[in-house]
Amino acid sequence: MAPVPFGQFIVKVHGRCNLACRYCYLYAGPDRTWRDRPSAASPAVLDRTAARIAEHATAHGLGRVALVLHGGEPLLAGPDRLGALADAVRARVPAGCTVRTTVQTNATLLTDAGIATLARHGIRVGISLDGGLAAHNTLRTDHAGRPSWPAASRGARLLADHHPEAYAGILTVVDPGTDPVEMYESLLALRPPALDLLLPHGNWSSPPPGLAELPGGLVPGRATPYGDWLCAVFDRWWQAPRRETRVRLFEECFALLLGLPAATESLGLDPLNAVVIETDGSIEQVDSLKSAYDGAAATGLDVFHHTFDEALRHPGVAARQAGAGALAAACRACPLLTVCGGGHYAHRYRADNGFRNPSVYCADLERLIRHIADRLAEATAGDPP
């Protein structure tokens, strides 16, 4: 099968963060490659990255690409530099290719002038939070241990109140220790147009919080704290009299249950088409792999000496695009295969045999998918064939 071209380019414009979140898989996890990289991408790296993206878009006749400005905390690079990169990519891609640009930020550095600059360059703003209340964000502190919530909430409200057209949404990692409905409604108060609910990056050798402590361990039929949490949020979202926000995980699950294509790392069998460019110009696989072991995302390639087509031929990238062929036998035999897709690739890792395992969240994913399938069946019961 021919590789699927990259359509999402995640550029690390700044490789450091003004926060020191205590659970951060990137800076507090097993990977240490960030320590030897420059804190910010140089003009030469950004210029070469723009050229390589345009080269790839031209070679594959892409009609659109997604440019994600990432970190660390990308706003440490300044909104003008982010705008310049977005403009450079847009100017170089072939005619007819749309560039959709977002910046993913912790919101603490957002200002009215900064958001206006980003919007002027066609950059939408996504925010990472642990919830919509101070109590949800106690682990998101700065390097001196001070809470980030006052600045983050101020930035989020500034975006919602004054620049809604530039608001991409909120990304939140699931914490089954919180009240799911309270968490969801607190995020709604920040008026995001979309929510991304992500499972924490854990695996079989380093289980996520709460799973290693389950009675009997990680076995079939175990308790499903993450699945239960997501089902509670789903019911609150689904039963609302009007659609208050989009929740990508739920919408993608619906699409997959209906046999439609869906684009998410967490579900489905569609090939992953994202690639990362680090601050030194290194071409890497997605950051989530860094939660597995040191150097897991590396390819040995860089934008100065290699094309993105060469990255497509890297064994790790090829494995991410192999669909069911890359899955464990238990996954291939599962009736939920086409919806679950084996779960997030990083969550399959086990130190003794790599990534050819079911997701460490297998039971939780089954709980959520079957719950959504039941609600969908109820909603469509009696519809004409």
C-alpha cells in the first residue's frame, strides 16, 4: 500500500515551557532528547520547514494542509514570529492549497494584542487546560510552583470574549478523579467551540494513573474508570437540548460506527498523517511516542537534508499507516476493530515487545464505544430503512 502523504505538520517553534506541569509526559517523562535541542527554532529552521512543507504539498497535489504551532509553549517565540511562519507556508504552497493554522498554548501568555496579531495572520488558538476551575488545574504550575490558573483563565476568557473568531477550542486530559459533569460544564463556561478529551499517555509498562492500582491489575473485565468518566460526559453532552460544543472524540466515534471516515489518533484505522519538526529541524514522529521510551519518536532525519517523503518511508511512520496489519491478533479479531482501531498507538507499548499490543485502555475504549453505539441505536430506532 502506498504511504499516505503528511497533511498535518506540527512545528516546535519553541522547545521550552513557562509551566512545569507535574504530570507532563514531554518534560517529566522518559524522553530526554529535548535537553540537547535549542530552546527556539531559528529563522533558518523555520524557513527550511516552510519550504519542505510546500515541497510535499506540491509533490502530492495536496488541497489543504494543517500547520500546528507547538512547543513547549509556542507563545514564548512571540506572536509575530508565529505569524511570519504561517505567512511563509501559505505563500509557498501551490495555488489552491489551503493552509489551516492553529497554535496550541497553555493560555497564560495570551494578550489582546497578541491574539489580534495571530488572528491577522490567520492563526486560530487552541488552549490546553485540565478543566475550567482552579481546583482542576492544581498540577499546572510554573517553575516556581505558582498556580497557572489565574493567568490561564484570564487568557481563555479574553479569547472567548473578544476574539471568538480565533478560538479553536480546548484540549483536556481525562482525570477520572474529577467529577465528569462538573468538569465538562466548567469547560463549557469558557465557551469553547470544540473540546478534545484525551486519555493520559500511559502504556502497559507505565500504566496511567488509577489503572495500575486496580484490584487484579490490567486484565479483561477489569473496572473502567476512564470509560465510565467519558460515558458520563457523553450522556451530558448528548442529552443537552442543544449542541453546546463539539466533542471530537464523540463525533469521531459516531462517524466510525456509521462507517464514515474519521481522523483521530485515538480511534479508527485511518493512517496517521502527522509529522513533527523539532526546534533543531529534526523530523520526528508524533510527541506521544515520547511517553514510551527515550528516543521513541526519532527518525534520524532533518529538514535540511531530507524530504518529508523520506520520512514517510521510515519504519515507524510506516507502522502507523499499516492499519489492521500493525495490530495485535486480539485487536484484529475484535468486533470493535474498525471503530477502536487498537486505540492510540503510544498506549499499546510494552517494554518487552514494543507496540504490537492492545491499548492499555482497551477495556475503557470498549465501554465507551458500546455505550455510544447503544445511544445511537436508541436514537435511530424506528427510523425508516
